Amino acid sequence: MSSAPFTYEPAGATRDDLTFCPPGFRPLFVRTRLGEGPKLFHRAADAVLTWEMHRAMGVGIDATADRAAPGVDVTVTLAGLLKAPCRIIWTVEQPRRAGWAYGTLPGHPECGEEAFVVDRTGDGTVWLTVAAFSKPAKWYAKAGGPATRGFQHAYARRCGTVLKRLCEGLSEE
């Protein structure tokens, strides 16, 4: 585990409110319906907690543990070039809610926090929520302007698409 400090405050803010966004940051909130039922929920939760969803997207994941847990360092690599160091801040594993959030570390192109949470609502519907607050930290993230934001939203939508595919055939609809 690295001792590098997070590059923003307040670290862990998404734990209690996925829509939280501190002043000066940009919010992101994308929710994808995955299907219905406990089997689908457990499969989706496992895919999120073990990095399987990210790896299935073609994202490189170098983590200090096989499963998300507070304090685990994760370097996300995009296109084999862009490296984004992060640390897991919090995790949740409950009967109807599972997921985690990481915060950015020095060297990440953005500054902020991102959460990936699977929920099973009272009617049995299973959702993936990708929520974040961020601002550019590197020159190229700043220079990307709206294109950078578009990429972040497309990435969040792709998480839902890929997770839905990983859970095919398990919905009780």
C-alpha cells in the first residue's frame, strides 16, 4: 500500500451521498438498469468488487489485492499509455448494495473520487451507479475540455453496458 496522499478533499465523500460534488469539481452520475433478481445482483456485485467489469472493458488494472478493500492501491491503465493511480477509500458489501470508491493519487490525470455501486431495489431491480466528482489535474486533461468530460460519461455508460453483458441470462424478468 502506498502512503501517497489523495490529491483532493474531502476523501470518502461519496460514501454517504453518491451525488455529492464539492465546489470547483464537476459531477458525474450515470445509472444503468441491469435486470432483476438476487442471482443477477450477486453476479454483478462480484464483477465490480473483483475488477472483472473493468478488465472486461479492456482497462488495465494493477491492484495490490484481488478484491476491492479500503487501502488497496489501483493503477488504471487506458490504451496501454495513460496511467491513473488511485486508492480504494471505501467499500460496501450488504445484501442489497455492493461496491467501492477510489480517490485519485499523484500522477492521475484527474483529481477527485469515483464510485461503482450495484444496488438491488425493493422491487428486485438491479442497478449499477457510476458516480464521481472530478476536475482536471494534468495539462492534457485540461486541454481536452469538453472532450474529456464526454470521455468520462462514455466510460461510465460503458461500465453499465459491459456489466449487463457479464450478467446475461441471470435476470428474473
